[in-house]
Amino acid sequence: MKCMATGTAFAILVLSLLVAMPRVSSNAQAAEAGRVAFERHCAICHGKEAKGTDKGPTFIHQVYHPGHHGDGAFLLAPRRGARQHHWNFGDMKPVPDVTDDELASIVRYVRKLQKAAGLF
């Protein structure tokens, strides 16, 4: 029963983040904002253009396809951290200084890179 309650609480958290997620237009300015935010908060581990480093995985991989890791996963990981589960880089620590607007831009930027790479 506790596991079910935890799962329900997690689902509610993800849904509330998605509903509260700021909407970012898909124009060039929004894409640039996502790139800048990604480079500031994510690239040190996930690499320039999300290609990975020795500290964190690439996001240009089927594991991060929207059907496997939806946008909610990209919103939650910087907020709560993420346990190691696909790669051997160790757990991801929370990123406390990233804003909701930056997260929305980062998700758009990563999805743009993935689409350009033919992941979907």
C-alpha cells in the first residue's frame, strides 16, 4: 500500500510540474534561451549539445526518447536529483539554481537536438 501511495504522490507531482511548466514559444529566441540555459546548468555533465561527458550521459540516445523519458523526467531530475539507472555515472544531484523558465527552455532545446538527430 505504501508503494502505491508513493507512486500516486509521484504522479501528482509530475502532473503539477507539467501544468505549471511555463510555455515557451518555439521561435529562434526560445531555442537560444534553451541553449544558453543548458550550457549554464547542464553541459558540464551532459556535454555541449547534450552529447555527454565522462560525468554524465548524452541525451541524444533512445533512452531519452520522449516515449521513454517524457518531459516530466527532465523537469524532475534537476529539482529532485535522479538515481543512477541507465548509465554508470552515479546519481545526479539536484540543480538548485535552475529556474522553471530555464527548465522549460532546456526541455525544448534538448527535444530540438534529439529531433535533429533523428530520434523522433
